[in-house]
Amino acid sequence: MELLSKISPEQPVLIAGPTASGKSALALEIAQQQGGVVINADAIQVFANWRVLTARPSPEDEALAEHLLYGHIAGDAAYSVGHWLREVAPLLQGKRPIITGGTGLYFTALTQGLAEIPATPPEVRALADQRLAAEGRAALLAELDEQSRQRIDPVNPMRVQRAWEVLHSTGKGIAAWQDDTPPPLLPLQTCFPIVFDVDKDWLNTRIARRFDLMLQQGALAEAEANLPDWDPSQLSAKAIGAPELIAHLQGDLTLDEAREAATIATRQFAKRQRTWFRSKMKDWHGFAP
């Protein structure tokens, strides 16, 4: 591969891209040919309770190269970019890291630094959950300070809620916290950063094909195992396809309807990822499979 000839075997590698684009396969190829350990940078692949549905590397792939930070967090646990950054920090001192995933915020925190914002108290989180459900995103957005409102993604309810929680619990806007950010763990100039730049139609075809493959590989059985403890408010429940398959098991959707809804949700998610990467990763090496 021409790309590999440009990468020093000693250089840390970052691989970002939308879901279903082939990031994990590229990371494995680099690890096999040049050496290194593959480290997860996907917010949902950290959870133990969804393997098939989150397209975590297979046991066969894991046998070919060391993989870290995959499936090691309980499904009912909280997890954030701060958790991930604390876990990845000591790994940067070991084998050459090949960090891959679709969570852009993880890469930004890694290469630009992360504001050390205090944890949200449970009672503030509960109030935010309640208000978001009852009043919607716009109500919380309206109460943010102007600087924070301009900086966050205003259509992302999780980002809006997080900014509201920070302001409510600390009295200081999330933008002000971000401006007081410590140095990054892995500055971008020390890495070889790769971002997948793929054709929309090509990716949509892969998304549809991959969800069918997930069903063949046991995604429905995985959903059945999660059904007794299903809690849509948990972060692990954000796995795309999980709400749709659970709805099928609860009798609210046929399997065909669940498949179609999950495929649409995945396409929409991939579109948001592509938009984010093109906005934030202009200095990365573009890669088209």
C-alpha cells in the first residue's frame, strides 16, 4: 500500500473515519506490517455488552495483533472522553500506538488537550435528564452563556446537555473551561494522522451490507441478552441498531422494520461524522479505500 511507505514504523498513527469505512482493517494491516498495538478510539466499542453490533474487532483479528480498550467497560457504567484519555495516557508509553475509531472528540482531546472540568453531580445530571425529556434541547440551549452556545454543536442534545450541566454545576461556561486547557498528550505533529475520505454512496452500500452481516453474526441474540437490563438512558444503549433491535424484541417493530430503521440511523450518523471530520481534520492525511 502506498500509504504505508509514508509512515515511519516508529511514528504513532491516528486513524479516524466514519462508521463502516474500514478503519479497523487498516489499523490491523499497519500493525501487522510495521508493528504496534491497536488502541480503540470509539466511544461505544469500549462497552462489553455489545460486540457484534458495534463491529468490534473479531477474536481472529485480535489474535493477529494486540488490541486495547475494546469491550472492557460494563454496559451500565458511565464513560466519557475524560475516562478514555486517562486510560490511553499510560498506553502511549508502551508499544507504538495505532489509535483508531470514529469518535472525533477523542482525537481532539488527545492531540489538542482536554479541559479538566469537574464531574457533574448526580443530582444535576438527573435534573438535566428530566428537563431535556420534558422541555427539549432548545430550553437548555437558551440558558447557556453566549460563548458556549456559539462553540458547541447546537443540534446535538448530548453536547447541549453537557454544556448546561457544566454551567449549572460550576457557574462557569464550558467554553471558559475549554480555554483553560492543559497541553495535549500526543500533539498532532508527532503522529501520522489519517482520516478516511469516502464516497457517500460507497459508504451507504457498505452500511446496509454490514448490518445484514451483523444479523447473520448474532446481533439479534446479542440484543436478547441485553433485553432484561435494557435502559435507553445508558451510554451503551446508544449503539446504533440497539434501540431498533430491542424494539423488535419488544414487539414494536418487525425485523425488516428494525433493519431499515437501523440502517437509516447508521447513514445519518456517518453523515454527521463525515461533516465533523472534514471540519476538524483538514490537516490530516486523507485516505480513500
